[in-house]
Amino acid sequence: MKMKLERMLSIIIYLLNHEKVKAEELADKFEVSVRTIYRDIEAISQAGIPIRTFQGADGGIGIMEGYKLDKNILTSDEVSKIITGLKGLYSISDDVKIKLLIEKLTNIAGKSDYIPTGNEIMIDLSSWNKNDQLGLRIREIKKAIRERKIIQFIYYSNGKLTERRVEPCVIIFKEANWYLYAYCLLRKDFRLFKLSRMSGLKITDIAFEAREFSIDSVNLDGDFDNDKHLPIVVMFDKSMVYVVNDIFGINNYEIAPDGRLKVTFHMGISGWLYGFLLGFGDKVEVLEPVELREKIKSMAESICKVYEKT
């Protein structure tokens, strides 16, 4: 019964965020049959939620325009998760509005039946380097997104510096890195830009009309500007097991007959990758792709020549 109630609440929230949805789409999303969806919709309607149906080939299910959920719909666990997420955002921003919202939600938690919040998990998205300008860069991009102003910056990719002008859409955080998803006026297409590769960021006075895009369509594995993600196969010395677990995750590797650890991951070949691999010295061997293996070998030989001179 609890699972059914949670699914029905999720259906209500989904309908509130979509004008019209087909029963088949809901069934696919919540991994139940179409018949179950219709039963849930009937129960939701009987509970007083103003459900409306659209007939015809382009028909579907929706909720009457203007309907709002009661403010007490959030559970204690949901309030706790919201506060934790907000604290993470505040760690890379001095936005007073975020701080006030955290205080409001914490105050609500303290004066109701909600459990004490905010101390179970700590998320800090700021850099170890306290001189890093990441927070300022994010605030500038956020401002440009709100005001719909084109931004320009110098971008480092594939060993080259290029000047870019983009229409910013959304800032994304994934696996310890920040990215900007934007329409690049140079490439004439949507691209992902890594914030750490930007320099000279500036908001221009040029306004733009927002282009249609879906946040669900953002492909974090294939939209990088000029970064072709390839399968990288490397072999680590068995003494590096703790390092491999720390970087790639426990058991995300194969153990070779000689005890070495075979790791496969996908990444664009760049200067950062060269430095990352060279940092392990003789404790790692690149197997694939061949061009990366040859590049690392060549760089290692060049390093040896530098020390031979001295």
C-alpha cells in the first residue's frame, strides 16, 4: 500500500509538470501496466484531484490548470534532502537567497514533526584551492542565463585555445566537475563546456532568444566540445588497488592472471588525460587506444631526455 501511495503521489507531481501525458508513458515511467495506471488515476480523481482527460489520437491525461498541491505534502525525509542539497549549492555560492531558504526550511523542521535536518550528510562543492574562481564564474553564468545574455570566453580544448560566444542554458555538476550546457555560436550547435577550461569569462550586452531544448536530452557522454569520448583501457600494478578503488570504484576492474588491475573507462583524449596517466609513473600501462599508448610512450621518453641532460 505504501508503494502504491508513493507512486500515486509521483504521478500527481508528474502530471502537474506536464500539460498532457499518455497512460502508456506513465506506465513505462513507473514500470507498471496501463491498467494499473488507469486504476491509480481513478483513485487520484476520487481523492479530489481535478483530473481531466483529452480525447482523440493526441489525447492523454492531465490535471486542471491552476491546481496546486498542499504545502504540507513534503515528508520529513524530503525536507532533509532539500536542505542537504541547498547546503551543497551554498558551498560554491554566497547567494543570500539560498542561505535564507535553508534557514526557513530548518526552522520548519524544528517547529513540526519533521526529524532534525542538515547534519546527516555534508556536501561541499567548493574547490580545495581557495584561490579558485569557480564560485564567481558560476554566479556570472547564472546571471547571464537569467538575463538571457550571450557570454564570451577563451576555451581550451584538444590542445588549442579558441574564443567562444555562447547562449548559456544550464550549469551542470557531474563527478566532481562543473559544466555549462550552451548553444555555441562557433559550432552552430549545443555543446558542453568544462568550467575549469574557461578563462576571461565576460557577459556581453547581446541578448538572445532562448532556444528549445530538454534538460533530459543533455548527453553528458557525447556533447563535449570536440572531445570524442573513447574507451580507454589501462593496466595498473596490483600495488595500486587502493588508488584504483578510490578513483574508479570498488570492483570496477578486472584482475589479470599476473595480478594487475585492468580498468576500462571512457574519456576524451586531452592534455589532462596525459598528465593523469603519467602521474602514476611505472605503475600503469596504457593498452588502448594505440594512439594514446604511443603518445604516453613518447612523452615518457621526452621526460627521460630532460633528466639525462642534467
